Amino acid sequence: MKIKKTITLQVLLVSLVMIFGCKDSNDEPKSKKSEGVKTIVITIIAKSSSNPVFLSAKTGAISEAENISEKYSKLDVVINWKTPENENASEQTEIIRNSVREGNQAIIVSCSDTDSLTSAINKAVESGVPVMTFDSDAPDSKRFAYYGPDDIEMGEVLMNELAKLLKGKGKIAILGGNKEAPNLQKRVKGIKKAFAKYPEMELVGEYYHQENESDAVAEMLRVQKLHPDLNGWAMVGGWPMFGKELLNNIEPGKIKIVAVDALPVQLEYIEKNIAQVLLGQPTFRWGEVSVQTVIDKIYLKKKVREINKLNPIPVTIENLGGWSRQLRAWGYKDIPEKYLIM
């Protein structure tokens, strides 16, 4: 009887440890404390933790950190994910300062605002902490590398794809997200640059909003009410399609939509002809490539390229299946089976 009670007590203690002693691996950076192992803590500061494109980057970063740690027995790469819930350049700036004070070995950041982030990046580098940018650059800062698209080119592609759908005629609008974001402003600039080639098209305006689904959809519907004869949208981000709300507010095919990003949550918009072209970015690789570049520089002492260009992939109904399978290969789990077998 005593043996039985002892075993029961041991099982209970183990269960309690498992329940209360283990945290989610994303709550805090963790490292393997072994003698002779060098730990490199990389703080990653995306724009918004509520935006699925950045959660994809987080997954890519953690995956690559684990791969590198397995490859090099004397190296432990730890991801310190520190991203504001909603876009906030001031909060990003403070996170950079804190990361330097905490002694993190590197910082990777997507800049919500060029001016304030440039100063914070420069101070971090001057303190001995290398900084890399992804998605949204601070080109005049002392960051050592950038990984992301050429945003002006991306804007031009958006406009050209929309013009193709509309046969070079009609009224269009630009959905611009955060007006202060340097990458988005470049995309808008690219749209306007390409727009000049289409004399039979009219641009009714460019419209900005908080970068979340509800604000983006509300702005779209407001603009469409003001311009009931609107023919198309050029969207520099995919925010209105980060949920189901827009599916019930747009008549399929009536207004042509070309937008950046082609995440699993957006695929239904292609299937149902709400959006005709999505410019897919390998957002998983934002984290993967950035972490690898940091390790190449600070641990392997390699010479790394300053500009690492990401090329977007136009996703349409014709290649929806292939893109869905690529997303699955990158680790996305929430892709409907019907798209995977297309």
C-alpha cells in the first residue's frame, strides 16, 4: 500500500511540474546551458503581433534558430520575439533600447517609422549590437543588411496587374495602410509611377488606416460608398482579407482587387473571385533568411550582402494550388485540403 501511495504521489508531482513548470516556447527566450556552448540571443521586432504576416516570420525565425543550433554543437541561437500588439514606432524604439541594455547579441527589426527607428538603430550599433532590417527598411541607418522586396517595384507590379485586369480603363483607389510606414509609402509611389502609363484610368485617391482587418474593411466600404462607380483597388497590404468580413461585403468580380500578400487566410478571396491577384511574399523566409544572415555575420564571420532582395509571386486562381502547397512546405497548417489538391 505504501508503494502504491508513493508512486501516486510521484506521478502527481511530475504532473504539477509539467503543468506549472513549463512555459510556451515563445513566452521567453530559452537557451541550452551547456559548458562551452555560445548562446546568441536575437531580438526580433516586427511591426505588429496581430498581423499574420509577422507571425509567419516568427515561425520562420524560430525554425531557423533551431536548425542552426542543431547544426553547430557549440552554438545555441535563441529568438527573443518582442513585437508590439499594434504598430507603434515608439514602442519599437524602446524595445531596441531594452535589448541593448539586456545584452542581446543582435536585433532584427521591421521599421514602422524611418526617423525614430533610424536613431534607435544607430545607437544600438554604436553600442556594439548589430542590427538588420526586414520587410520595412531604414536605409539611412547603420543597419548592416536588409531583407525584403523592392517596394517601388512591387507598387509598379500592383498597378500593372490591376491595369491588365481593367484593360487600361476605369476608376481605381489605393489602400495604403499606415501612412508613416516607409515600405508602404514606397509601394504607393510605385503605383503612382506605373499609373502614369495609363491615360484612360482615373485615380480617385489614396486611403490610409490602422493595419488591421476591421479598419481596413471599414475604409474600403467608406470609399466605395463615396465612389459607387469604382472599378478597382490597388492594395499595398492584404489587411481587409485577414478575416471573413469582406467576403460578405463585396460582390465577386464587380471590383477588381490586386493586393500584397497571399497568406492561407486570404486564399478564399482568390477562390471566390473577390481578389484576382495576390502578390505572395515568402513571409516565412523573412525570419528564416534574417536569422541566417545574422549568424553568418556575427558567428561565422562571413561577408554578407547589404541588400537581400525578395521577389513576390503573383498568385491567381490558375496557380492557387501550387502556392498552397508551397505554403504547406513552409510549415503552414491551416490550408484547406481543397486548395492542396488543385
